Amino acid sequence: MTDERITWVVGGPQGSGVDSAATIYARALSEGKLQIYGEREYYSNIKGEHSYYTVVASKGRVRSRPSGVHVLATFEEETIVKHAWDVMRGGAIIYDPQNESTMLSQIPTLEREAAERALVRMGKGFGDASIREVIAHAESTGTVLVPVPYRELTMQLGKKLGVDPGRLSRSVNVMAVAASLSLMGYPIETLNAAIQKQFSGKPSAITENVAAAEVAYGYASKFRSKLHYTLTPSETAENRLLLQGTQAVALGKIAAGGRFQSYYPISPATDESFFLEEYETLGKGSGSQDYFIVMQSEDEIAAVTMAIGASLAGVRSSTATSGPGFSLMMEGIGWSGINEVPLVITLYQRGGPSTGLPTRSEQSDLLFALSAGHGDFPKIVFASGDVEECFYDAGKAFNYAERYQMPVIHLIEKQLATGTVTIPPVDLSKVRIDRGRLLTTTEDGPFKRFRFTEDGISTRSVLGQEGGIGWYTGDEHDEFGHITEDPETRRRMMEKRMKKLEVAAREIPLQDKMVYYGPNSPDHLVVGWGATKGAALDALDTLSPKGYSVAFLQLKMMSPFPSDQVSEILKRSSDVICVESNFTGQLAQLIAQKTGYVISRHVHKYTGRPIGSDELAEALERLFKDPSRSLEVLTLGA
């Protein structure tokens, strides 16, 4: 049968080409006009540990990952041990038969806990087992086994092409992709087109990988009749972009006039700056060139202060970081706050505390971002819910920072940062540039950079601008920027700065603060933020046909918080459930602080793995059926 959504997982050691395989697979599906949702999971090491990529494909919109897998593809043992249990009945495992004799205890990177779970699943409480036993167990539950002799196929291909078979071992990942598409009856022409794009400018790589794909595609075709699921291209004429979250943020910054970014390498934020470095020459070949300057600093303290300096010089500037790096930026953020310097910080959330889970996803930096820096000063904190929002929100961050002259913290989880999805072509007409009150004419009398105004927003100048000389210091200051400890000036300056947050709360459109989905007066209201959006909306699609009246409230603006609007919506339902990827329920705490409404029912996940759509739907249904239950903790994911 043709399934509405097909979930494919490829796994292998870090550095073995798993990411390349997933990219080629996603591109092949994109060539067939299918919509894609991809999640990348990897360990925090350079090479060797297990990594895997999940790609969900559909002719309709895909917003999250279900737990079941239709096709599992690999060329080594650990992926089988960790993911064979997720393969659906009638699905398939593509594997290398020469690995069958490997014992679990012989896999050097396999954690003891993972091996023990595998043994329990097979009905063994202790001891050891071979890969042959693992796949035999999978076969007994309805999984189709597809052994692909990669070494034998590369030997044959080497003779045919007249090249060293060892060199062709790099094409094993493409063979796994080709075998997968062959099983599902997906045309190989789309794969060949994807290979050409992946290896553009490398003719020999294109030739070898296309040949490898054709060999594996033909070999796997004899198993096609056994698979219960097929995948066919879409006939839509719609064009879409295939984007990673960090790429969407980077492109959003470029489109909105950003021209400087500083960073110190840290997962998962680094990918954004790497992408900007790759495309820092803008308009190349168009006759007019512009540049996006990307500066790698010695640490995050330097990164944030560089961004502040660039902003003072008149450039739309930003910095990108993750938890530990953000911790080092506190004094710089405070300096930006007291000096009313526009500053954008893209904060990619990962698991903490300390180094925590460097390459895993979490939503545990919300309260930290809200209280970042010592003392009281205004800051805007908001969060994107999907990759498309990441693009547009990146530009809005610059507008907020410059219009209200304050730090803006843009929250994005690792799940979104490294995920790859198809989105509609971006609409550049929606990208507005608002630079706020910039000095254009000389003011009467000496320039007062921090002039007291009714809305708290003063005219700002660029460093060195004629008629716009001011003073900047980390101390409290008067309207000129001169240091003062006068109590009356201190009072007025504090009120001036904080007034801007009130103005922002009034002026920022409601749709940029929150988005509501579903019936106006539902029996059940699910509240969430960030990347929970996709799983929540897909869960609603599952629950509504069952007769449940359920809605979803996505909160985006955390500071200034839309207290009145949120309060009004919370009163519409007698059952409110907050969904978050953290342990303490940080959004629920914020809602209680800002509205007085205490949410007593929660769904939490803090394993570092994303929330899946069906595991969320099942958890919500348990809560719906049992009003006495207050907490569901989600655990799916290898």
C-alpha cells in the first residue's frame, strides 16, 4: 500500500557519511516534489559514535516525527541494535550480511545500557547476542530483512569502472539510499539528480556514486514485493525550499540587512556561522557586491562585545551561541542593556546544565534567557516554532533590537537548528527593515544620546557621526552618557529604559506574540512553545477525529509577555496542559508568574530527543481520559 507518510532512518558511526546519505535521500524526495521533515541525532564527538538521521516524507505537510519506522538503512551493527525495534510491521531493515556474526559485546561504541535493553526485548535477561539474533527477532515480528552485500557490490563496481574498490567504499552510504528507494519503488532518476547536486563540480564523484546507486537499486529491487509500503513522487507544481534550521536563520539575517556576526564555535550554533561564512560575499556575479562579515572570536565574551561594537558602528549585528557560551555573555548583555545598544543573540538551546548534552535538544534556557544579566534592564525574548518561522523571525529580531534599542534573544532548539524541512519559497516582501530612530540631522544644542522621551526611546547615532558624539559606559549615566550616581537621575533612567518594554508590548503585533489553533472554546487546551509546535499540531490532527475537542496555543513572545491575551485564552478551557522539553516546566512557571494561572497538568520530555507526534498524542489522550493524572514524561528515541 502507499502510506501517507513514510519514515526512513539511516544510521552509522559519526563521520561515516550518514549526514551525506540523509541529504541525498532528502534531495531525491524533494526532486519528486514530496514534503520533507528531517531530524539529525548525533553524539558530541568528532568521529566514531553512533549518529542517525530520520526523514519523514509525504505528499502533504509534515511537521514532526512519528515513532514508527518504515525503512531502516545501515551499513554497520549499532544502528540495528538501537533501531530495529522501531521498524513497523511490514517495514524493512537494510543491512550488511557480513555483520551478522558480530556479537553485541564486540561493538565498541555500544553503551552497556543499550545492549541490555536489546537483550530484554529479545527475552534475554543477561548474556550476549549476535546481530543475526537481533534481526531474526525483528523478522519474527513482521519486519522484512534486506541483506545488501556492500563489499561484494563495490568489488563488482570497481572492476566495471576500472577503479580501486577501496575507493568506492565511500559510496556505501549512497548504496543504502538507493536500496531504500528501490524497495519503495521510488524512481532512480530523482536519486541521480540528487547525487549530481550533492557532488556538483566533482565529475568523478558523480560518476562513481551514480554507478553505485544503480547497482544497489537493481540489487534491492528483488525484495520490493515483500515491502508493504511504497513511495511515489507528487504531481504538484508547487516549488519548495529544502532548508536546515540554521540555514533559515542565516538567510533571514541576510535578507533583513544583517551584515556582521561574531561567534565562538559551539554546538549546535556553529552551523549558522559556517553557512554565513560560506556565503559572506553577497550579490556575487550580479555586478554589485556586498559583504556579510563573520568573525570567529577567541571566546564568547569577545563575541558578544564584538557584536556590540559593530552595532555601535551602525551595522545590523548579531552573535549566535548555545548554553555555556551564552553564560559567558552575561556582562556584555548587561552593557548592551544599560547603553541601549541594539543587539541580537541567537540562542540555540541544548541539554544542560554545564556541558550537559552538547548535541541534543532541550527547552531549558527559557528562564535563564529572561533573567540574563544582573540588574534590571529591558530585553526581548522570543522563540520560533518551525524552520519557516526561523527565517522571518531572524529579521524581526533586528527590527526589535533597533526600534527599541535593547538586547533581543532569539530562542531556537537544537531540534530546529539541525533539522531539515521543506518550506514554501520565502516571501521577501514580508521582510521589513525598521532601523528605529537614527540621527539624520543635527539636534539643537549638544546631542543627548540618552535623552528622556515620553516613550523612553532616544535618537541614536553611529560612532563618529557628526553632531552625534556621545559617551558609553557600563556605569549609570545622564542623558549625555556621563557617569552619575545621582538618585533622581538613576530613577528617571531606570524608568526610561523599562518604559521601552511597555512600548514594545503595545506595538508588536499579536500574531508575533502567540498563535492559536483550534476551536474557540475547547474541552482541552494544549499550551507549548518552540519546536513542540509541530508535534502538537500533528497530535491535534490525530485526536480531533477521535471526538476530542482540543486546541493548541503556541507562545512566541516571552518578554514582553502577552499576559492579558494569554489569560483570556486560558479561561476558555477547563483542562489546560502544558507541553515542554524540560524538567521543571519553565513555560508553565512563566505563565503563572505573568497571569496568576497555575497549570497543573504537564507533558515533559528531557531525554534530549525531540517530542514525537504519536507519543505526544498518546500522552495527551491518557491525560484526557484520566483527570487525576498530572504529569506524563515522554521517553521515546534512541
